[in-house]
Amino acid sequence: MNYEFFVRQREPGYQGFFRLDRLHIRHELFAGGYADIVRECFERGNAAAVIPYDPVVDKIVMVEQFRVGGIGSPGGPWMVEVVAGIVEPGESPEAVVRREMVEESGCKLIALEEIGDFVLSPGGCSERIFLFCGRVDASQASGIHGQADEGEDIRVLSVEFEEAMHWLQSGKVKSAISVISLQWLALNRQELRARWL
């Protein structure tokens, strides 16, 4: 198998704050031959996220904000998350997390470590996430932040590592990006502290 596929046609389905396209695709099959399918794809754009961590006091800076996708979620639409933002054309993921840290938390990144990238929901969404861990001074994290022209109302939280792990285990943290970030930090915290201290 050569993993061949062809997008035969792309039709706009919806254009608003986000975009939905209908794609007519022909792709190779594992058993041989080809299949013709029609699928909708939510064209979200790419995003970059950072888990802000202070190794000196062993705290994580998180943000809480209203998320429309969480309306039907147990616990409601206010989500506790790591800092994230959309990658604009011509902007690097690193630049995004540096900008978003200031906009969403008022903190600046002291150091930045690349974690990796992943596709959030490949069954129907094109969004690719670039994930980082950033060293911060958690004592600078407080208050309400966000861009008023974007309708942001973001509360900053400075959370002890053990408390954040409790939030993860109890289901208080529901955003997939934040779950992945916290799990990565749990696995890499000791090595990261050894380097950053």
C-alpha cells in the first residue's frame, strides 16, 4: 500500500467564526483498491499551547474561562486550562505561546521546552496543536486577563503541583490539551526541575 489519497472536491459548508468544508475524497484501502467517501471537516486552524510551570515553588499557572464547547459537560462551561491560542498566518507556535502567556496570564516565559504536536480530533477536525512547557515565575500570576475585543474573561490560577494532579484525577480538568499537558508534566517534572533549577 502506498497510502495514496486524493481530494477530488472541496465545498464550503459553512463560514462563520469557524469554517466547515465538505470533502470528496478517494483513498487507498488496506485490503487493496480504493474507496470514495464524502466527509465534513471542521477547519479550526492550528493552535499552540503551553503549560506554565514554576520549578522553584512547584506550581502550575492555569487559566479558567467560559468555553462554548463545554455547555453540555458535567461541571459546566467554565474550564480550567493551560494557556493556548490560535497560530495566525506567518506566526510561529513559539511566538503564539509567548504572546498568549502575557495576554491570558500577565506572565512572561523565562524558558520554553517543546513537548510535541498532535491532531486533536482527526475524525472530523483539521486542528493541529503544538505543545510546550514554559518556565514562569508563578508569583506574577494573578487577576483577570484576556483581550476585550475577543470577548475574553480569563481568571488566572496559581496551583500547587499536587493540587493540579488532584484536579486531573478528579476530572476537574476536562480540556484534552490540558489533560495531556498535566500528564506530560507528571512524567517529566523531576528531570525538568533538575535542568531548570
